[in-house]
Amino acid sequence: MPPYYLTTPIYYVNDAPHVGTAYTTVNADALARWHRLLGDDVYFMTGTDEHGAKIVEAAEAHGTSPQEWTDRTSARFVEAWKRLNISNDDFIRTTEPRHHAVVQQFLQQIYDNGFIELGTYTGLYCVACEDYYTPEQLIDGKCPVHGRPVIEMQEENYFFRLSAFEQQLIDYYAGHPEFVRPVSKRNEALGFIRTGLKDVSITRTSFRWGVPVPWDDGHVFYVWYDALINYLTVIGYGTDPERFASMWGAAHHLIGKDILKFHCVWWPAMCMAAGIDPPAEIFVHGYLLMGGQKLSKTVIAAGVVGEGVDARELNITDVSPLALADEFGVDPLRYHLLREVPLGGDGEFSFEGIVTRYNSDLANNLGNLLSRVTTVVHSKCAGIGPAPDPDSPLATRASEVLAAASEAWARWAPHEALEVTWRLIGEANAELEATEPWKMDPGPAVDAVLGSALEVLRIVAVLAAPAMPETAVEIWRRIGMEGDPNAARLPQAAVWGAYPGGATVIKGDPLFPRRKA
Ligand code: MSP
């Protein structure tokens, strides 16, 4: 079993989970589930990033301590991901002792290797970004990202000698063409490196809410320098060398474009400085945007995060994935997050968009195929599913779809994997419309058509399981399959002909009742 280690960013606990963070998490989850279907030894982690000035500020604003605040908000992420059926193997909190130990060990190693030095830093700092800006980067004297005033900070800091890695990074990118994907993001990272790298300040003395610097008590590590190391903590850096050695070479990071610099420039340099390889791959996705949508009836029904948002335009961070799951169902929400916006580019998120896709893909296509087939199996075959036709034209299509879906998942294109899978569903529906088994007399011809449609449903359930794990189980149950499609193994599970004739088929309520816009 080849190892496959997949990570999401660890999310700040100054905010509740929102549709943006759910987008990353659901996409990573689907990919992890796909690799499990392939039989890979998958380790999938997510977690929360709990140190830094921003968290102290959020705790103060809510009249509580950083510890209480992080406990409370981290639990909201655990709960949200559970509800969205995220199959993470680990959930790391950066305030855990296991993480502190690894951060100290890793950064001590870099210090011992001579890449960390003491210096004085003066700069303009945005607390919301946890980052410094030069005066030229400010807009009207304010943070270009948050529009908030910046503070002038002077600190005696330890600096990471990032500048020493400029050429090594350029060489590494040249030798590893797929290190950062898609190529537009790779070019962005390389462009940044080529403009020249300055040393970065990596410790703070202005607050204590962080991991203490082991060689100098008065300092804590800057939040980003502690956060990135989480990727090492969960696979046993410093505690389980064998496990670390087997997993680290198979590390894939999925991140949003906002944190490209930290992951694609700082992080590989830190790895080099500590004497380990950079991760195998970093995939950078774009942003879900809301294009200034106002509250509509659907939005109110779906619910929003935060208070007082009704008076202004909505932002993605206002929208709760849990409220959306209540409104549309967990699997339809997951499907939408995977299908609508291709990973890698920016795209529009809208409530109308969910409804439209729900009706076309789920109610009219997949749901319709299942209810038609199960109904006709009852009227023409006494509820017993016939075996598939080995010569059905759908058999060739199914194997083409498996190949195309596999290829799409391999290049981080869940939307395409689902698109081709849904084409197969559409073709099975078209085949039923062409042959009209409901008008035929019971017999071998009806059996062949219905058996093949059942086989399509069996295969589709497996191929769609990474996106809609519960729906896949329900489809299998209704067509009379035993076992769990989430535990199936590809490619065997998608080979035409495995649907066993003679299974009891269950008629049920529509899986996806049509929705009004
Ligand atoms: N704590 C850091 C990450 C440290 S990783 C070592 C952080 N946290 S965050 O809570 O701000 O999460 C940022 C991530 O959330 C983005 O990289 C992206 O994955 C996701 N998204 C936040 N808003 C988003 C959108 N509007 N659209 C898509 N993804 C979004 O940065």
C-alpha cells in the first residue's frame, strides 16, 4: 500500500468554520477518500492554529482567556467537520504538548544548523494578518488585506535566514516541476522567490501565547513558524522516525491561495534548513467569492454565521456550512463544494447555484435514475434485481468513466471526476428512455436493461462515494448490495458485471426531492 499523507491548513480559532474553510476541508476529504478507494495507506489530517496575537485579541474581545477561547472554538471545528462527514485520521491543536515538543525540536535543529540569528526588527504590523508590511504595501496607510490600521512594532527578534535559501529554492523548483500546482501558482511562488528573499523575524516578545523558544526564555515563536510544523508533528517527527520516514515523502498539502508564500517559500526553506526534504506536493486552490450578494430568502433559510449581517453585503465568512447542511443535506453540500468551482481557480458561491445544481444533478439525474430503476424492478421483476447485460453499451462507458475519473482525481480535479461520473448517470437515464422497460413485457429484454441500469448505480455509488459517502451507502442498500461502497477497492469495484442478479431491490422516498428555486 503506497502511503498518501494529505493535509489541510490548520484553521485559526479567531473565527467559526465558514464555507471557505469547509471548501478546503471537503475537497481534501474527498481526495483522501478517493485514495482509500485506491487502496493507498492514507493519513489525512486537519486541525486548528491556536497561537498568536490574533487569538489573544479575539479572546479579550469575548471577555475570556486564550485557553478557554481556543478550547471553545477548536471544538466548533471538530463538530463542524464531524457533521460534514470529514474522515480525518488526526485533528491537531497547536496548543497540545505533542506539538510544542516538535516545534522546539525542529527549530532548535535549525538554530543549531546556524540558520537562526538574533536581530532587531522594526516594522508595520497587522494583527489580523499576523504579518509585517512595508509602507509601500499599505493602502491609505492601512493593511491591504483587512483595511485595518497597522501598528509600528520594534522587537528584538530571532530571524530565520531565509535569504540563504534563495538559490536552493530556485534549484528545487527547477528539479521538481510538480512541487507546486497548478502551474500559475507555481509561477507566482517562483516569481516571489526571484524578487529576492529577506530574512524573516520568527519570534515575539510582546505576548506569551505561543511556543517558548527553547534557547531563550523571553521569546515565543511567531505563530506561522509554529503552525507549519504541525505537518510534521502528526506523523511522528522526532518521536517515531520510522513512521516519519515513510509518510513525509508522501506529503501533499492542500491550501488556499492566501497562504501561498508561507507554504511555497518559507516552508520548503525551513525544511531545508532543518535537514529534511520539502513536502512532495503543494496544491493551491483559489477563493470562493460571493460577488456582493445580499441576503435573500434562501440565505435567511440557510442561516448565517455572526450577528448583524442582514444590513450589509455578505462575505463568504458569514455563511455557515452547518446551516447549509441543515438546509440542503450534508451530501448535496459536499457535492456542490466539489463540483461547482474547479480547484485551482476562483469561483462564485451562491445559494441559487446550490439549488440549480441540486435540481439538475441530484434530483433530476441521480435521484431520478435510482427511483425509476427501483420502481420498474418492482413492477416488472417482482423487486428482484436482474444481472447486468455483459454486452450493454454502458459497460464500455463505465470503464471509460473510471479511467477519466481516476485521471481527474490524480490532478486534483474533483469537479471533472464528478462531471464524467454524472455523464454515465445521464447515459443510463437516456438508455432507459430509449428502451422504455416500463412498457415492455417481463422477460430477458427487460432484465438486461434493468440489470445494466442497476450495475451503473452500483458503480456510480463507488465513484461518487468520495463526494457523497452517505448517499453511496443508501444507493447500495436500495439496489440490494451488501457491504459498504466506501470500503470498496478500485479498479476491481468498477469492473462491469459485479452486480449480483437476484438481489432484493428496495423502493424508497426520493433521495433528493426537487427544490423550488
Ligand atoms: N492558520 C492559517 C493556516 C496555517 S497552515 C500551517 C490560516 N488559517 S485560516 O483559518 O485563515 O484559513 C485559511 C484557509 O481557509 C485558506 O487557505 C483556505 O484554505 C480557506 N479559506 C478561507 N477563505 C476562503 C475562501 N473564501 N475560499 C476558499 N477557501 C478559503 O490561514
